[in-house]
Amino acid sequence: MIQLPAEQLLAELDEVKLATLPAYADPMEHVREELRRIALLIELRGLIMKKQGRIDESNRFRGLLLREGELDALIKQAAVGPEEPPEDTDEITRKRSAFASMTRRISLREAATLWAVREGAGGCRMPLLEVCKRFSLDRFSYHILVLALAPEVDLNFQRMFSYLLNDVTRKRPTVHLALELLSSDDTDRRAGRRAFAADAPAILYNLVHLEPAKGGLETSLLLREFKMPERMVQWLLGTAELAPAMRRYARIETSEPVFDDLVFDARGQVRVAALGEYMRRLHRVGADHRTPLVILTGDEGVGKRTVAGRLAACMETDLLVVDLAGTAIPLHMRDVAFRDMAREARLHQTSLCLSGFDSDLVKTGVIPALPYLFTIARMVPGVAVICSANDDIGLNGAGEGFATRMRLEVPEAFGRLELWQRLLLLTGAPVGEEVDLRGFSLKYGFTAGALERVLISSHEEAIVRSGDADAPIEAQDLDSASRVQLGQGLSGVATRVRRTATWDDVILPEDIVETLQEIIRHARFRNQVFHDWGFERKMTSGKGLSALFSGPPGTGKTMVAGVIAAELEMDLYRVDLSQVVSKYVGETEKNLATVFQSAAGNQFIILFDEADSLFAKRTEVKSSVDRYANLEVNYLLQKMEDYSGICILTTNFEKSIDDAFKRRINFRIDFPFPEPEDRERLWRVHIPSEAPVEGQIELEWLSEKYELSGGNIKNAVLRAAFRAAENGRPICTEDFEYAAERESRELGKLVQGVGW
């Protein structure tokens, strides 16, 4: 650990002496004294160079060209090496004494400032010393910082550097100049040159930048200029906020080192608490360990960033959270930007959380590969955490030091009640006495993040509904807010189906209606049967509810799916096949994974309309096309086996469905083509009570004559209504017959002559 001269003085001097010394009252005061000391060092160097004959004041073109004979002197010096330095003049001796005296005075004031801050007796931050400690800089690197800072604060230093470098085009210090100013012998020069290596703290953390050679040509390290980035200038002048360039994708969060209020599954609860205790032990040991690395995976909103914050608190640090997807940094700037993140973590003494890692973002070039992120993560104090919604993230390339990975899971149905209760206490939202929290916790499988949004939104719904800022949340508010939250992950791959039909609109044989009622019973009591009655332990897979509706077009398959959803008070989402199916290998499976992942644990029904296009029978592999088509079916088989939600498939061609799918489906219902008496009921159901009807409609005769399905009858009723409206009269039997006859012909059916 680097010990500063001020810290040594703080330990040596008594408090009476420290109290009498003038402390710095502003960071800029400390910076200006250091710049005056550097100016004195530059003046001293100029005097020595003049004494050595290396500066000729009479040369009008000094810094632009070599005078006659000057080249010979340079060649001689290169051949024989540097001469013995001449004896100091009185002026040089005075300047050396003044420099040593100023150095001592600055160190004493630094010690007094450290004491004053510690005792609460005044003083201020000294960012130069903070950086020196937090990045373990030696004294040479400390002076490099001051040299790089000087021309950014005072433009006069640019002219000083040009003078010493004998080059009017050079406005910033070079490596050679730093070695000349700060080294007393070859040993110092070797050590000083090491301070500019790629892995030296000042370079690694972008405290200073080695400027590229002009024209892009490779040049000697000694000729390279070094410059301080504006972010470091602002910090050293006293600005302690997060770097402005990072604020759009990063933030600093503060947490408490407690885990009792977090709710996960039983195994996750124990593991998270154990990780926290391990971080406490590491912190007690001190800084003699590599930064521990923790990878957290789990669904969005499950609490990964919350756990990261608690682990950071166990190391007694805040947490710098970086949204990887939001960085969007061009490739040529990426290395600098990510090392800036590590620098920012050290400046603020925070742990680091790289949130939202996704291998797809790596493939598309949005973010760097995982091994590189591991390298950045190991550069910070405290603990480093990488968060991902997917499990395709391993520890290869994690390097030396502690590294682990764990997945965070939302608790099962009955464990979610505790999660609801904890978040209600956290948000402070009032809840009505009649609200069945247990029922809602069983009904909706929200993650903690999603549930917090639901509770906040439902409280706002209660205020809007009642006009009272203190209105308690009622069941209708929770239900409304929950429905808004549901299905958000299905955007682009599924669309919500409006449920307008009721059981009165369902015209089916009694045995089919009874089977539909059985589906509803299965959905309503599945939690009780699986959890309360212990059937979950017996069913290792296939705990979901699936139904296959087959039958001719227009027989009501999709409509019945909507009726079931309405009866269960659930939303129905139809999978958009145009967005799911892709010609590119693997894309269809990826889109289907999005569907099942978004639906898992949430209270809505997935509807695969025209399911035979996805769940088709596997065929003998005769080409690569057959092989990849079978891969899609195999993938769907696995997802259906693992899916624990409600899924309805409809098809006009049941024979096209793969037999393995049929085995995994709980209910298979064949919707028959309606008989004449059913068709008559369908005609009656589809005629609204408000519609003007002329006389007695011959619905029995229409049902006997025209063999139409329910969907076609609905179209015919609407067609007849528009015909009557055009003629300015009520709907009559003639309109219905006209519409039925047109529907039949469009279906390619033979129709007897018009009339009854």
C-alpha cells in the first residue's frame, strides 16, 4: 500500500502542531500550489539546461531549426553519452532549496488538512491525494498527473513545455520531458519509464492518455506526448459527481448489507445470504485479494441488481450500475470507454455491476465479449457483478480470484405471497381489507421488479378511481394494473385477442361443453391440486394445461378460446406466426423461446392459431431442410413439456399435428360441423336484440337449406344487415336468404334455387 508523505507526517506530528498548520480550504488551492511547485521545477530545469549549454537564448529561430554547429554537438553528445553535470550556480542552489522548501510546506499543509477533516475541524477534499491512494500511484506517477494537469488549467504551461522541448509545435509534456524533470539518475529514469507502460495505473485507468503519433506513424515512447482527459481535470478540480458522459447509461446506487427482506426460492435465499457473509469476510481481510466476481442470472425484475447492491454494501461500498445495452459505444472507442468505467468505480470507491449482458448483443457487436468484461470487472474495488437474463454465461476467462455464478428464481406460487407482503410494506401502498392477496399471489407470477410496478400503478389507479390520495387499493385496481403489466414481453411476437363472446354464443354439443367446463376447472384449481395436495412432487414435468381444438373452419375454435379466457378472467394472446416463423436457422426457435419465457408464470393464455403450421409431423430426413424443420418441432416438444402455463392450439387439420404433441396435450376436442338444429341456434344468437327485424324470420328453413358453419353464419347475418340498411328497411327473410346463398357460393357449395 502506497503511503503518502502527508500520511507519514500525520503519524509523526502531534495534534498541537497539526492544529497550528494552515489547512487547505478548497481543492483548487491545493492544485494551484502543486502547479507553482511544478513551475518552479520547470524553472530549475531551464537553468540547468542553460548551464549545460543546451539552451541558446540568442537563437532567434530556437525550436524551429538547428543553427550551424548545433548538429555536431548533438552527434558528439550521442556518441560519448551525457557529460558530468556542471556544478550548481548560486541561482540553481537557491532554486533547489526553494523547491525542497515548497515540497515540505505542501506536505505539511496536506497533513494538516487530513487531520482537520478527520477531526471535523475544517479542511477539504484533496482529489490529487485521493487519486494517488485509490489507484496506488507512486510519487513519480503523482507528478505525471500534475504535469498533465498543468496545461489544462493554465495555458502558460504550454509555452513552458515548448521552451524546454525546443519545439514550438509541442504544447504538452512528453515522456522524455517528464523523465528529464523528475529523474535524478538512470535508475529513476528506468522506473519512470515503467510508469508509462500499458499496465501502469496511470495509463491502464486512463488517468492520462499517451497521444498517438502524428500521421499515424509509430514513434519512440520518449517522443509521445501525454494528456489528461477532461473528466480527470474536472475531478482533480473538485467535481465529485459521476462522469457526464456515463450518466445516460450508468448510475451510483446505495444499499444496506441485509438480505432478510429479499424473497427467493429456498435454495436461492440461503446462497445469497452466504455470498453476503463471504463478502464481509473478504472486506475484513483487506485489499490483498483480487476483486471477487459474481454472475447473477434470472428473469428481468427478479432482483439481480438488488442483490448486487447488497453484496456491494457488504464490502462497504456503493454500486456503480452500468446498463450494457444502453452503452452503444462505437468499436474504436470501446476499450477507452470501458476502462473509464473501471476508473470511475475507483474514483468513487464503488463496486461495479454490468447489467443486461446478452450474448446476442455480443454477436451484433453492441457490447464486448465476456472475457473482456471479466478483465474490466477485476479492475474495480469492492465486488464486481455481471447480470444476465439468460443462463448462457459461464466463467471461462474469469481469471484468478473468487468467481461464482448463481441463478435467482421467483418463489413458487405459495412462496410469492411473502414477496407481495414485503413489497407492500416497502412501497407503503394501502390495501383494502377485502383484497385477497393470497389469491393474487397465486394468480400472477410477477418478478419483484414487475410486482413493484404493479403495486405503484394500482395505487395510482385507486387514486384516479376515487379521487382520494389516501384511497386503499381494491381488487379491481390490482387486476387492472396487473393486466397492463402482463404480456409486455410478447410485443412483436403475439397480439392480445379481444374477448367479446360469452357462453351464450357457444353452440356446441353437451359433451363438448362439459369438456370445456373441465378445462376451466383444471385451470381454477391447479394450484390447490399441485401445491396444497402435493401432486407437484409427483409431476416432474407436464404441469401446464394444454388443449387442442380441431375441426372445420368457422366452427368456433378461436371464439371458445376467448370465452375460456373471459371465464377465467385471463388475457388471451395469439402468437403471430408471421413474426415467429423465420427462414433463418435458429430464429424460429429463438422467437418461440421469447413466447414461452414471457408467458411463464404470468396469468394469460397462449393461443397458437392454425397450429399445424408449427406443430407439424416430423418427416424422414432426406435433406438439410428436413433436418432443420424437425429441429423446430423437437424444440417445441421440449418447450411444451417444460411449460407450466395455459396453452390452446387450434387447427383445421388434426392429422397434420405430430403424434408426440398429442400425447403432451391434456385436452383434445374435435369441434363438429353444426347440425341443422345447432345452425338455427347460431342464426338466433348472431342476430342482436337491437336489430330491426321484419316479421317472422324462417330460421329453421335457412338452417335446413344452407349448410354453414358458425363463422359463415355470422358473416351472413352481417351481410344481410348491410343489405337491409342500404334499402332503408328492417332485415327480412329475403335478406338472410340472399346473404346465406352468397356465403354458400363463395364456399364452393351447391345451392338449390332461391325461395322457400
